[in-house]
Amino acid sequence: MPHGATASEAAAAAAPGGEPVGPLERGLAVLRALAAHPGSRMRPGDLVRATGLARSTVDRIVTTLTHLGYLRIEDDRDVLLAPRLMELGNAYLTCCGLPDALEPLAVALADELDESVSLAVPDGAGVRFISQSTRRRTMALAFQIGDLLPAERCAPGALFASDWSPEQQAAWRTRLRDDPRDAGFPAVPPRSAPVAPEEVESVFRQRVADARSAGWAADDQLIEPGLVAVAVPVHAPDGSTMCALSVVSHTSRHSARSLAEHALPRLREYAARMEAALASPAPAAMPPAPGGPDTSRAAKAELGPEFLQSLTRGLAVLTALGSAPGGLTLSGAAEATGLARATARRALLSLQQLGYAAPAGEGRRFTLLPTVLELGYARLSRLTFAEIAQPHLARLVEQVHDSASVAVLADDDIMYVARVHTVRIMSVNITVGTRFPAYATSMGRVLLAGLPEQEAAERLARASVRPLTPFTRVDAADLAEAVAQARRDGHALVDQELEEGLRSIAAPVHDRTGRVVAAVNVSTHASRGTLDDVRQAVLPALTAAAAAIEEDLAVVTERVRLAIP
């Protein structure tokens, strides 16, 4: 099934298999409700009203998805999307193969034109972004991977609409009637006033005809005032439109006409290069590694009736389809998940009926559809590094009952980027943005230890080292040994070197390449036990928090560029 098949089309095309698996269908409904809600924070009662499900059902779904790491609970009541949920969208992006094949060319084009460049695919009667290469400017473009735009308000939509089926056209007209202000598209500003569907359809039909004739389409401030774009199609080897390549700018730099004059020749050249890349024989896909035992059984035994095995297994199959470009066969999905073939088949057919998967070509494979990205991907793509770290710091503070922080290197200092205070009569009062000399702090030594040895030595040599307390190490050789010790131990403990009475222990935070990008620490008063007491009481929870931050960071940055201060 091509990109852009609607849920109704998927259901009609599904092989016989009965109704979708109920827990999977209802679990996906909860995820959609959270993704669509402003702030992605809802209470169970809100989810009951948004989904029409019974409260007991919502509670079981939330329990299951929280166990999987896809949701988290705050303040004992609020339900939020968790970064790990992005692994579902990452599965689609790997499965479709387009970002891996085309994104390097899109980045090169953005560098040549010095404008933002995007790749988008059709999703029903809308347009879904799958790649963004943006320019850093004051007037920045805020679209994220996974954002959905109304087809009639963007340049790629005029290209895709030429291939719409009658069902897609009907779905589009229904949406125009039911949502005349585009309130169902969080990524775009709503229309200032409803527009008659007949008027929108007339204008869009002309734009589609013009795009079909010219081979390209423009968006002259249709999304919002000041935004202009030009797009060209990228065709699959069979001639169908696989995706759209767009360049986006602002009217402070270009009009729609001048942007076309500036960018269109290069857009066409790069689209041809992308088509050649798609036509090249793909490397033989490695078979998925055999899955381990079905872990949902152990979770069911642990959590009892509150845990939904069918939901867990369905999401495992969805994720497994993204293990390689082109998807998996039924046998491959069963092998990758450790599920029985009949269980995997039912999950696949359910995902197909719900519009998240489709059979691909004649190879009996199943592939994921861009609708998977509606499950919170764009919203979670907007998380900052501090927002990723914050819930793990809060959990750490609950465990150790002392304040916890995350910091990064800033020249020869550390700079606090996230912090959670403990509630004590006597506590450490530090705020985000505070800077301290790296040589005298546990986080500084961990961060220096993560650098190449020569660079760490150079930073220590140029630092203005001075005794901040009677306990501060100031000897160059002594400091070098402290950094080397932190490198060997995987943590650093500093006792009253920054301030008398203040003791802290820190562990590194690595990115998905293994590079140390931040440090997490716990600060306490020196009167609360010996150094060994601190290690025994704090270090296990501290290293677990660092590992949890790393896991979330790896999922978020698999496809999204994240700036770490």
C-alpha cells in the first residue's frame, strides 16, 4: 500500500482476521489522545472523556504503557508521554528507508541554498514531515519531524493530491467540512475565520492543476504570514510520487517567486539525484536478530490483571517492523519478537486495519505507514535536554533525599542545565545557569575525564586554579590524578573543595555515540556520613539515573538533532 493510505482504506484492504486486537486498538487511542492534547499531560478522567473508554480500561492501559516506558506519571495523577515512545516513530522512519537514503542529499542542498530543506510524505489527506534540515536564524522555522500539515495549505500537498484516490478525496472534503479552521493540525496556526469548503476546494484544485503542469508547487504564505516554500516531487522507480523535497524561507529573505527562481534549479537537480538513489539496488537487508523470550509473560506475572499482554505484543510487532528498511514478513516479525506466529499475525493484521501498517509489494512483507508518527513523535521531538533529564532527577531525589543536578562544560566551568531540589531545612541552593570552576566540582571532573586526555590536560593547565576552601586541590599533578581517577572509576566524589560542608558525587551522561555530554550529581552536606557512606547510599541510584537519561537521549536523538547546551 502506498504512503498516504487512510485508515479506512487499510481496513478495507486487510486480509481476513476479524476485528483489531482490542487492547492494542484502545492503547493506541490513549496515545493519540495524549499526543493531540496541548502539553501532552492529562489525568485519567481526561483520557476517559477523550477516548470514550471505561476508567478501568484507561487505568490498565496507563499501567501497561508506563511499564513499557512509553508513558510516565507525575504528581501521582498526571499522565505524560515519555521520550521512549519515540521508538515507534523511529521504527517507521527506518522501515520506510527514505531518511537514510535521502537525508544526506537534503542536508547538502540546505547548505548550498542556505535555506531550510525538508522531506515530506503523504499521510491520508495530509502531509507529514520525515526529515528537516534547518538554518539557525532569529526567524526560525519550527516544524518538527512528525508534524502533519493540511494538504491545501502547503506546497507538497498540491503535488500529492494528484495521486489521491476517491476515498482520500472524500476524506479530505469531510475534514474541510468538519474542521473549517484547521484546529486538528497543531503544527499550523488555525485559520483566523472559517472558510467555505467550496472556496477552499476551488482554489486547491487550481493549485493541484498548476503543480501537475509545472512539475513543482509553491506555498505563498498559506501556512502563516511570512512563510514561503517551493516543493518538487521525488518519484519512486515505478513513477509514483514517493515524497516531496521542499525549500522553506521567510519573506524577509524571499518572495515565493524569488525563492522559486533561487531554488528551483537546485531542487530539481537534487530530486533527480534522490530518484537515482532510490533506483539503486538496496543493500541486502540483514535478517532481524532472533528475539528473546516473550517478556510480556513476566510482566503479566508481576503486574497481574492490570497488565495488557496483547497491547505489549502489538507494540512489539510495530517496533520490530522498523528493524530494517522495507519491513518484515510475518515469519520475520514472529522471530524478531519471540512471539508465536499466530500471535504475530493477529498483531500485524490489527496494525493494518488500524492504518499503521500495510503489505508491501509482492514479497509478503509488512511495512509501517507514516501515521505511526502521530503517536507523539513531533511533540516529543521538541523536548530539550533539560526536559529529558528532569524526571530522572526527580526520581533520583525521591530515592536519595538530596538535591540532584545535571551540568555541561562551558569553557573552563560547569554550567547547571537542570536541577531538582530536595525539601530539607538545610539544603544546597543552586539554580539553573549557575557556573562553577570545573576543577573543583565532581561534575567538572567527570566531564573533564570524558575528554581526550590531552584536551583535559590543556583545560586544567589554562584554568585559574585557586583554593576555594582549605580542602581545594590546587596542585596540577594532584588535579590531573583526580581526573584520571574519575576516568577509571566512572564517577567522581568531591569533598568540600568548592564550599566547606558541601560534598557531591557525579556520574557521566553519554550520548548515543558514547561521548560524555553531561554529568549528573547529588549534593549533600558533609555531616551526613562518611565518603564511603555516600558511595554506598547514593552511587547505585546515581548511576541508574545517568543510564536512564542516556536511554531516553539515545531514542530522542536517533533521528532528531538535539542541542545540548
